[in-house]
Amino acid sequence: MAMPLDIRDLLGFGARLREEREKNVRLAVYVDGAAPQEAVDALKAALHPQMSTARLHVEAVVPGDVLVVDDSADAVIALAGPDVTLAPSLGRARDRFVPTALLVMNESRDGAAQRLGHPLLDTLVAEDAAELIEQLGRWLADRLGTKRLALAANFPFVRKAVALEHVKATAFQNGVIGGVAIIPGADMPLMTANQAKMLLQIAAAYGEPLGAERAKELAAVVGGAFVFRTLARQLVTLVPGFGWALKAGIGYSGTLAMGYAAIDYFEHGGDVSGLAERVRDARERAIEAARRRRRGEPIPANAWVAESGHDAESPQSSLPPAASSSESEPSAGGDQGTGAGAL
């Protein structure tokens, strides 16, 4: 039986991912002089570029300052204090349509957004500095879609969020493919290719190599696609009228299971050499869970969880049941290198 993967296409996809990983990233960082030291330290540790492709321009802001962000900046990250010192600079950034994240400690989101006149969805609040940085990672992955891999290459705190975005997008695509495919077997090559590319995207986010040697690891995904398709066909015959929903659910949930397993593996120090085994394990758990659901049997709590037990989310619920004043204006964000001293 022919392999349902175009290896040359995957190698070309890997080359494009390498190019995306090497894109330039420019961030302007505003730090209120009265910001909590805990948050300042956490932001300083997080925003430490791993490659020369990232540029940071850091400015300490005091009352009376109004910073003007350079048009080349990809985003502004602003750490607020207890007053409105940052409000004018935030307004200038919004006027230039630069995505701007406002970080605030120990305050409600509504209160912080109103106090500084900033959009609610771009206002990140937390009582813990580590949680604040985690939220920033998700915000960057969401708002800078074309620079996701470049962000992940430079800033480890963004990697998980970037990988999750790829997993969710691929799972949605495979759910649609599984639900709308009319010609028997037509869904399998597409779903398989999507799953393989998803694993390459996750590996790229975690800085893993993407050369020809990845073909061996992708063989595990090929086997998974065959089994998922066979199971989906069985369910179509068992549940007339709702087979399309079950096929979509298996395509969606199975892809999530593989993606979450890969993320969990890399999060705990794994490299590409053992990725196939971890993904194969997740695939088998997903298949067994789907079969139990088909037979009306209870699903084990760890059915979708990788062996380490640290998956961030569980796709179990996504598988359907039977149907289921004077202004100073220094420039910020240009090619001025990494500001020293402000953070």
C-alpha cells in the first residue's frame, strides 16, 4: 500500500518553517517606573532573545513621558504601575495600530482597562508574575500570527502557546475534513498530511531540527491516520444519520490527542528522537477511548493523557456521543538594539 504522505511536500514544508523561524521580531517594552519589582524581574527573564533575529527596545516610563513607537515594531508590551503614567504612551501605540499588551498586577481586568483607557482584550492581569508571563505568551501567539515561530524561536515562554495554536487549527481542519468527505478514503491523505505538518510545526516551535530525518517520526502519524479512518467508517454504519458527526469528532479528537502528546513531550525535555513513540501512545489511547465510546463503556480518566500526565487540556469532551503637559517623545521599538537598564 502506498504511503499516504508526500515526503517531498513535507520537506518543503519543513524548509518554510525554518524560514518562518528566522523572521525578524521587534518588540517595544514600556516599563512604568512604579511597576512591581516581581513583575519587572519576570518580564526581564522572559524577554531574553535566543537568536539575533529579535530586537527589543526597552524604555522606563515616568510621569510626563509620552513614548512614540516606531512603525517597524511588531508589538508593544507595557508593564503598568498603580497610576496612569502609561496611558498617553499606550494611546500613541494604538494610534499607530501596533498591537499593544498591557500587563497589570493585582487588579481586575475591567479596572485596569478603564484606569488606563486600554482595550479589555489587550489587558492582561494576574496576581502572580509567572501567570502574567504565561498570559503574555498566549497573547503574543494570538496577535502576531505571522511571527509565531520566530517568537517561539527567541522566547521559550511563548512556545507552548504557539504549539497549541497549531494543534487547535489542525484539529479543526481535520474535523471538517472528516465530516464533509464524500468519496470513501478521500479524507485520509488530507488528514494524514495535516497531522504530519502539525508535528513539524510543534517541533519547529520548540527549536527542533526539521530535516529529512523527520520522515521516520512521521511514519507513526501515517499509521494513526489509517486506524482513525477505519474506526470512523465503523461508526458511520453503527449510527445512521449521525455518522458525519462521529467522523468529524474522531478527526478532531484524534488530532488533538496527538498534538497534546507532542507538546507534553517537548515541554518535559524530549527531543525528536522519541517523538514517534509518544505520539503512537497517544494515538492508541485515543482509538481505545473512541471504541469504548462506541460500545457505551466508560472511558478511563487517562484515556487522552500522555504518560507524564501533564497535558494542558483533554480532547475527550470533543468526541461526540451518539449525537451529540510638556511631552518628551523618545522613539521606541526601532532598530536600536536591546535597551539595557530599564528591565
